[in-house]
Amino acid sequence: MKKKKETSAKEKALFGDKLKNPSNILPQKLTMGSKIKFRCHPGVRCFTACCGGIKIVLTPYDILKLTKRLEMPAHEFLHKFTEPTYLENTDMPGVQLKLREEDNKCPFVTPEGCTVYSDRPTACRYYPVGMADFHEGGSKDANGEEITSEEEKFFFIVKEDHCKGFEEDKEWTIEEWRADQGVDVRDEMNKEWLRLVMRRKSFGNQASLSDQAKRMFFMASTDLESFRRFIFESSFLDTYEVDEETIEKIKHDDVELMHFSFIYLAATLFGAQVMKIKEEKIKAKVKQMKERQDESFQNAVKEYSDIKKEREENNE
């Protein structure tokens, strides 16, 4: 009963007051089999109207696809087309598309449509369908596996007054829409990264990430080439156990490198037992800590002896 009440509260936060819904979310839970009537194409009167006055947060896979499409290094793409933001009301740094100053629209949209359509961001592909996943805490079972519940995941429709796509006669299921828009592929690519963000979000304000952790998260999430240099040009491979097959993959395959970055971030940010530090590094660290402890002990003994000697001299 308690779980039902908690879910209802979350649904209320999502859907809001039925009489006043500024986010234009229809208060109806949909499943993969639910049918919707919608179609967007150049003939629709509102074509590209939804491409302005919006916040499009980019995932690592979005950035990867767009930089390849534009044949542009990540650092140049980030500087030219994005601006900083925080992800899901957390202190995790990310980027969003920087809208054009002259018309407040996406930098890639024209009156004829999107110039990067086949590589458009995940958020653009979802519209007008949204997904709510209330399983944000990253709960695990006794075996350490993520607990999933279909009751905590559903879909909804965002219906804005200006959108005429709903007047079209094309009907399909949510599942068919997602497949047509390539959302299913994007969700799979973004899954582990989003899990990191949701896990961080579940912590609330209990603790903040260090500046170093934020920089690492940002680099790994936005600039894969810099992350690759970090792996191969630092002491990374001397510290962590990484098999030869994985090393060869991440040398040349950006998608493999991206997924590897999610594993690394899970380990360093949340202590997930997914990467192993080399035994000799652990021993060296223990030795270093012991040496520091011995030095501290010796300093304490010396300090005590000096104080004792000083007191004895003052009492004479």
C-alpha cells in the first residue's frame, strides 16, 4: 500500500494538476502496445516549430554521432554548438545545444527541416512520446543485480497547442513509434550513462562530487578522444587490470570506448566493483600508507619527547 502511495505521489509530480499542466503532459499512462495518432513531416503547418525555445541535453552517444556527422573534434563541437548545464537536477556537469541568438532555435534546423536528422539527438527522437522510469535509486537484489519493475516504467504524451502532428491520420503503437524514430537503439546506447545520472540523483544533496570527479565525468561524457588519451597516455593501464581484447577494442572503436567510460565512471564515482586495481598497485599503496603512519608515529613520539624534555628543563 505504501509503494502505491509513493508511486501516486511521483505520478502527481510528473503529470501535475490536471487543470493546469505547464509541461503539456497528458495525464495518461501508456504501454508499448498503446496506440497514438501522430505524424510530423514538411507538410504539417507547424513544421520545425518544436525546434525552438527548448532545452536539448546531449548524451555521450548524441555527441559521438554529431561530431562524426560534422567531422569535427569534440572540443570544437562543444565550443561552437553547446553550453554547460547540470543533469537531472544534480551536480553532474553536462551540455545542452546552444540555440541561435537571432531566433532562439536549434543551430541545425532550417525552414526545410533538420540538417542532421539521421543523427539528431535522443531528446528530439522521443517527441511527442516521453518515458517515465521511477526506478531511479539503482536498487539491487541479493546477487547485486539491478532490480527492474515494469510497473515503475511507462510512457506518456506531450501535447502542445502549436503541434498539428496529432491531426494527422497516421496511427501506430508506442513500440512502433520508438522503433521508427530509433529511440530503442538510443536507449540501449544511453542506458548505463543514464543509470549513473539517476543513481547520483537518488543521493539528493547528501554529498557533493569533488571538482576532480566532476571534471572526469564531464571529459568521459563529452570528449572521447581526451578520455582515450587519458587511458593510453597516463598511468591508467598500469593501475587497472584491463584485458588485451578490451584494450584493442577501445583503441579504435569509439562506441566500445564510450561503454568502457561508463564502467570506469561507475567504479570511480560510486565504487561499483566492475574494475580491478592491479595487485602490485594495492601493495604499493598499502606500503605507502604504512610508511606515512610510521612517519606520523615517529613524529608524534619526537613531539612528545621534546615537550617532556622542555617541561623537565623548566622544572629544574
